[in-house]
Amino acid sequence: MAVGLNSFPAIPHIEGVRFSAVEAGIKKASRKDLVVFEIDKGASVAGVFTQNAFCAAPVRLCREHLALSVPRYLVINTGNANAGTGKQGYQDALLTCEALAAIVKCDVSEVLPFSTGVIGEPLPTDKIVNALPAALASLKGEGWRDAGEGIMTTDTLPKGAYRRFEVDGVHYTVGGISKGAGMIRPNMATMLGYVFTDIAIDQNVLQGVLKRATNKSFNRITIDSDTSTNDSCIAVATGLAGNEKVLDVESKLGCAFERAFTDVMQELAHAIVRDGEGATKFVTVEVIGAKSQDDAAAVGFEIAHSPLVKTALFASDPNWGRILAVVGRAPIESLDVDRVNISLNGCSIVAQGGRADSYTEEQGQEAMNPDGIHILVDLGVGDGEDTVWTTDLSHEYVTINAEYRT
């Protein structure tokens, strides 16, 4: 039930990256569920990961390996999260890395593992290990849709995005894929996201770009307020575009790259919201006039997480009192209710803390009917602002998650 999700884009070849997607039979037969990326030597690699204390075994191993080496391979399985699996889960993730490293003859720390799927079940390492030779034998540089499909779980469509840009006669590409449809309030990244570019850039600078872009994209989406145990987002810069290495983002090239990179990250994040489990609305919650950006974000997420607001959105019911009540309970100290203004898709519903004189129920209904909803809240006390993207809450969401393991 994707809301306005575009067809998968024709992501161009990015020099220095090859990938494959194969069927390992991890949870279901006849579906791509194992993806491998190969990265040329000399790349810069950055990552951000879930803040959930029960982080999955592959997340722990990724952090360790990133601290030791520059990764050459990413191995991603769906159908099993390898989370809540204790010491054995860690050993299983390591075994996967060791098996791939043995085939390609690299150090085990040069392999990053990723898993997504059901929590608490042992990882079927035999199926993964048995499928690795086929995955490595079919590596290619084009056909990104295969990789996008290979990392899907409850997603209805693969998600990809790219940008091309030019600086001083040199052309650059940024492209990537993501997956996610439920258990989405990343609190760092998304369920899984991988963004690649051919630019040459210092690893520390790339890490900073990734962190900032994450806070403008994956850290600003929510479907159900649940932070996954497996959230991971990786940025890879192969350095094969031919430019002098970017050492700061204040340069002309650095600024252009961060802008393109952030655009890709936001498009991938929005695609997750548009494909949210059972979603029928794509909802933008914009908060302005706050005392600080943190206050604006707090109000935005409070609205985006409210079951009463989300069910009203599903019903296209202009029950604006629910939004007003949520703003009033938001965990901020600077709220002056007499200065609050709220609009729905440009229709003023609250002015100076009360029902707008111009508001009619017919206007409210017309504003709520589209599948794209823009909620604008002006707190009127400062210049802090932030934007959060979310969905409505439908019957289908309950059905999907009630039947997830069956």
C-alpha cells in the first residue's frame, strides 16, 4: 500500500562498487535474501548504527570491524535478524564473515555483516555460507534493483535513489538503497541503508557528512516509534572519480557533495515512510517558531507518534483537537499556548491558541482528504524549527504485525 512511491530509479554504475543478490532460502524459498557488496581498495567507509541497547550481533561486529579495517565487503541477509541471540549469535555473525573472507582471501575484519528479519531466532549460517560462492561469482556493477529487492522484508517495493552532480568539469555520482516498512524510528539511521559515491573524501569527513545527513533524514522519520535492534546505515566513497581528496565540507566540492548526499538520504528515508506498513498517508510534520531545534523536534515527534492523531489521519477526519492536545503535552518548557498556530495542508485550524475564526469543517475535510498531509505548527516563541515525516495508522498495520511470524 505504498503512498506515492516512485518506481525504482536507474541508478548508474558507481566505479569501485560491485554487488549481487541471490536466493539462500533463509526464511522463504524463491526470493532474493542474501546481498553482497564488494568495494575496491582505497575507499573511505563510514557508518551509523542503532542506539537500541539490545543491538543485534552483526551491529556489534560491524562496529568492531570498522574500528580495525577499511571494509572491502558487505554481506546482508534478510529473513533473520540475528538479534536477541546472545553469544551464539555473535559467533554466527563472525562465522559468516570468516566464510566470505576465506573465499576472497581478505582479513575477516574487512567484512561487515548485516541482518534483518525476525528477532530471537538462530541465524541459519549453513544456508548463508552455502550461498556465498554464488553471490561472489555473480558480482556486477549495474542492476541495483536486484540489491534493493534482496534486502526487503515487509517492504512492498525496493527503494533506491541517486544524484549526479558536476564541479569544475568533473562529474560525480551518489546512489544507494534502503529497506524498512515497520519498526521504524531509527534513532540513528534506518532499518538498513547503503549509500555509495565515487568521490574521494577523507574518512572522518565522510563520517561527519553521514551523521549530519542522517539527522536530516533517517533520524527524522517514524512509522510506529519502535527503534529496531538492527538499524545500520553505511556510506562508501570509492575515490575513483579522479578528484583531489575532499578534506573539509567548506570547499566548493565538499558543499556540493554534502548537498547531493543529503538529498539521496532524504529520498531513501521518505521512501521508507511512503512504504510504511499499512500506510495510506505520507505525513509531513513541520514545527517552526520553537525556542530551539530540539523543542521543535520534540513537538514534531509527539504528533507523529500519537495513535489518536494517526488514526484520525487514516480516517481523513479533521479532528484537529487531537493535534492541539498533543502539542500541549509535548515535553518542552517554552510553550505559550496563546501563541500557537496550526494549519493542515495550508488550512488554518488554530490561531493564537484557539480555533481559527476562518475555519470551517468543510475546509478541514478538504485538507485531510489527500494522501499527502502537511501539518504546520508555529509555536511563536523563537526561531527553532524541524521537520518529521510519518504515516497514518491503519487496520492493515495491525494485521501485518499481528501475522508477521506466520
